[in-house]
Amino acid sequence: MWGQRHQLRGPSGTYVRDDEVLGVAETGQDLQTGRSGARAVLEFSNCTSSRLFSSQHVPPPPKAPPLPVSALPSHWPSVLAADEAPPLPSAPPVRSLTIDDFDIGRPLGKGKFGNVYLARLRDSHFIVALKVLFKSQLEKEGMEHQLRREIEIQAHLQHPNILRLYNYFHDERRVYLILEYAPRGELYKELQKSHTIDEQRAATIMEELARALAYCHENKVIHRDIKPENLLLGLRGEVKIADFGWSVHTPSLRRKTMCGTLDYLPPEMIEQRTYSEMVDLWCIGVLCYELLVGNPPFESTSYSETYRRILKVDVKFPPSIPLGAQDLISKLLRYQPSERLPLAQVLQHPWVQAHSRRVEPPPAPSAS
């Protein structure tokens, strides 16, 4: 089943038709009806991504800023009350979208609580990633609090290296998050294929993350779970922080909750000490090591050994890691949080300055 032949003028004067973007029909469960049957599948072909996704040439999405928190099921607890943090600036209520406003495409990823699909708004043909979560699973696992936190925080962050959350809505069975589409997928999958990445790319990613996290910290947000699985790749390969399920908004930037991924946990979390935004500095140090070596620095055969190595900051650098990268990593992986290299100095580090090739990406199309 082919799409209509609407044309988009590209920057080079060429045109891209919808039928170059829409692929074959696929048989599967229809999200609109819950029945099995044929449905249109959005499939990207050989047309250049820059022509398709340039905000200058793609129709903008409808004016739909994030809905107020009350749009979620009323019996779900408020994350802001639980975290004792004042709410981020709220947007005025607007017409709620429904699943009927979208053409649903191929799956982009699957998780414990639902799936992510490529999707297109029917009115504007704006391409998004639609995260579909089942309420029954969320409530069974007690994850309502975490989902509220993810929505309340991510909806108010706008940075080229942070994945946009445009809007959300829900029906009787599901919650839908309308997210920016990252055409090049997960950094984790790229690492699985190539095992490591080169020095220039690693330095570029470090600069992108330092800028994005500095923005988060300025807005009193600690991410707490930076790792390859939570980093997506945009049109030009730029990193976008994607998962804010473990992040927290708190004016004091100090917390005492155990969360995050084992290999990336900083010492203060393991010891259940009060921690601050400095946990994110530890995480990007671990990430830099994994990008260049292929595995995290404290990876061991048992949890207890991993914990021991983290608390001792037992980092072993193989000869393959450049000296400049070793210097940066060693300045981020410090037991005392106050001794970790600040993000402003990460940006000025000689290794990052010499090898990063970050290009300022165009702003993501606005949903407001």
C-alpha cells in the first residue's frame, strides 16, 4: 500500500515523494482497533534523510504542547509531590490527541511495558516515534511514578542533544508518548556491531553529552542513568539523551535513592550516600571508557566484584586508549564527587578540543 504522492522540495531543489518514504503493507495488530490486519508501514528507503527531515521542508506538527499532568490517570501518584520538588513550568491544556490521529509504522523497539513505533501524524505528515505503554503492566510493576517523572521532566527540556517529548495522551488501556524520531537508532546497537568507536567520534559524543548535561543541571535535573542504551543517534549521528525514567527534578540537586545501571553506578550510590549532579560526571567517564574499549571499566563476573572495583575506582587502561582520553576518564572517575572534572572543563579538555567534530544540529521541529 503506497502513500499519496505529496512532494517535499529538498535543499538541492530535488523532490521527495511520500511513496519514497512509505513502504509495503504489513500484517500485524492494528493499534487503532486492536485487530489483526494489513496496515501501512512507514519505511525509510534510500532517499537522503536531510531532505526528508529538514525542519524547513517538513510540515510542522500541530500546536500540541505537553498536556497537564492531570491528563494521566487520576489515581496515579504525582511524582512531584513524592519528590518534594516544585513543578516545572506547565503548558496550557490543548485538545488531546488520539491514536486515530496517527498512521502507525514499523516497530522501532520493544520493552517490558510496551513498544515504540515509527508513526506519522495524519494531518501534517510529521514523522515521530510513538512510545506505547500498557497501563496494566505499569500498574502491576508500580511504575506509574517513574512514568510521570519521565513525562514531567522530558517534556520541558529542549536541547539539540536531548530527545524531545512533544506530547502525550492515553486511552483505557495504554499511555502514548509522542517523541522526536532519531533516524540512526541506538548507540548501543552501533556498539554491538562495531564493539568500539574511533577517537574522533568518542570525543564528539563527550562534548555533546557535556553540553546536554550542563543544560540539564542548569535546570536542576539529574539524569542518573547515562549509558549507551539510553542514547539515540540523530540525523547526522549526533547523540540524543533519550530515557528520563530515572532522572529527577529537584532544586537542591541532592538525592539519596539507589537507581541506575550496575556498571555505571558511582560509589556514592552504592554506599547510599546523599549524591548530587556529580553522578552524571561519573557516568560519562564510564561511557567514554566503554566507547573506546568495548566494555565498561568495572565489568566483572559477579555483582560483588563489580561493586568492589567501583568503590576502589579500580580502572585498568589498555594500551589502545589514547593518553588524552585516559587523562579525561581518570579525572571523571574519582571516588570523591567534588574532585570530578566539571562539565565546563570537560568541554575545554585538550583531548576533547583536539578530536571533537561536533556540528551544531538544526533545532528539532517545535510542537508549539
